[in-house]
Amino acid sequence: MAGSGAFEAICGALAAAEGMDRWTARGTLQLSLMDAGLDASTVTAAQLAIVVERLLPRQLQSHGGVNVDALCLRLRDTLASLPEAAGDESAESVFGRIAR
Amino acid sequence: MFAFALACVGIYTLMSAFVGARLVRRALPARGMPELLMGFAYLAAPGLGYPLAVGSTRVQDPTIGLAMFVAGQTLIVLGCSCFFFFNARVFRPKSVLAQGAAAIGAVLFALSGTEIARGHIALGADALGLASVRAASVTMLSVLGLAYAWTAYEGFRHHRMMRRREGLGLGDPVVANRFLLWAVAGSLQVVADAVSAYSLHSGGDMTADPASVLATSLVGIVNSGLLVLIFIPPARYARWLMRDRPGALAAV
């Protein structure tokens, strides 16, 4: 299943890192998202920034030859450069507004 | 027993109509498709469809009664279909399988609703004596049970995910609780539908079978309360949910 724009952007940046390929990057990020209770198809850049800061470094430790700090800094820069996604239609967003 | 059942189902009908109309009214100017689907589902099926179909048997004029029944049945089919499409749109927006399942559910509702209406046109209130109408009613209840089971599954899944997000400072406890209540309401509806479907399948009349009437009544009154907590939660309830997380609402 396709991920959100932010997810795909981070996957691309992660896959370009040394010792990573597309599938490893995707799997690593998916594991971090599962730990965070987030869904790849709807995750936003703001949510991914927290995942990159708090959870991804732990996942990346197991990949030898990866400079975790430098890579996470680059990923955060990538996220910061993303344009704001239009209209959040995630289940969380819908359930957040149905009672307003 | 009859008065108790009528009161419970009546309260659920009123609550559904109120919540549904409120969601539709707010969805139209904002073009919010999820709210429109959910609002129309509550307004059309439990809010208008069931009262019209049930009330049609009490009307003296057979033509008006028949028109009420067919209108009620149509609203039930459309409203229940919206539950499926809401699930697919909100919980699985990129899944072709989910969109297909919603479409299949809607077709099954339409086919069974058509058979029920056809039997009613031919035999009136005695239509349940026809095997085809009984089978169609069981099918409709079973498919509706599946729609609510899907609702419950997604509600519990998202509640679990929201609890994990809370550990990172993401996620709102009020929204997490809303998923839980939504899942509980769906689960209870599955039980009520299963009891009614079993009653019909065993040759009984679900409007007279005590087990079916009791299940429908109790679920109706409990789900009325859940509708309040989900869609129009009192401020005190939201504050209670937020008691350990001041400021969490602004986290996402």
C-alpha cells in the first residue's frame, strides 16, 4: 500500500543512505511507525519528525555502518522542506472533528 | 416489556436522527465527505428508515402504509450502505479491497431490501411468511452485522494505535476514547443484529421474540448514551479524560 507523501519522501532519503536500500529503508521506517501507533498511509511530516527524533535512531542502531545522528539530521531537514499537505483526512482527524 | 422496548428504541431513534442531522448540516458547506456519510447513515437508517418501516404497519390506509414501508426500506438500505462506505473511506482510504467490500455490502443491502419490499407489496405485514423475504431479512441483518463488526475492529485498532501515540506526546486522549466508544457501540450492535438474525433464521418474529426485543432495546439505550459521549460529549467528560494530560489536545 502506498504511503503518505511525507512517508515516501523519508523512505527515499533513508534509502539513499549508506548501507540501506529501498526495502530496508521502508521496513525500518514501518517498524518505527508501528511502535508509534502511526499508519504509513496517513502519517504527516510533523508526526514523522517526532518518530525520526524519538524512535528511528533505535531502529537504525542495528544497521552497521550507518551514521545515525547525521542521517536523522538529514531526514529532519527533508521533512522540514516538505510542503504542508493539503486537507488531513486521517481517521484521527475525522474523529477529532466529528464532535465539534 | 413492549413499552420498555418502545422507549429504548425510541430514544435511540431520536438520538440517531439528532446526531445524523447535525453531522449532515455541518458536512454540506464544508464538503466533508466522511461527516456526510456518517451523518446520512445515522439519519437515514435508525433515524428515519426504521421508524417509517415499523410505523407503516400501524397506518390504516394501505397505500400510505406501503409508501411508508418502501420509503423506510430505501432509507435503511442507503443509510446502512453509508456505514460501509464510511469505514472504507475513513479507515482504509487507499485499499481497493476495502472499497470493493463496501460496494459488495451495498449491493447485498440493495438486493435484500428490494426482496423485502417486493414481499411487502405482495403480502403486506405477512410478508415474513415468505421464505425469500425471511432469507432476505436474515441476509440484511447479517451484512449489517458485518458492517458493525468492521466498525468495531477499526475502532479498537485505532484506539490501540492512539494509546501508543500518547506515549510520544502525539494523539489526543479524547479522540482515543472516541475510537473506543465507537468500537464498543459497533460491538453491541453486532450482538443485537446476531440475536435478531438468529431469531428470524429459527422461524421466529424478531419484533415479538423476547430475546431479540430485549437485545435490541438494551443495545438501543446503551448506544444512545454512547452517541452522546462520541458526538456531543459533555465538557465535564472531556475534562475527565484529559485529567492526566493537560494540553494534550494541542499535541498533534
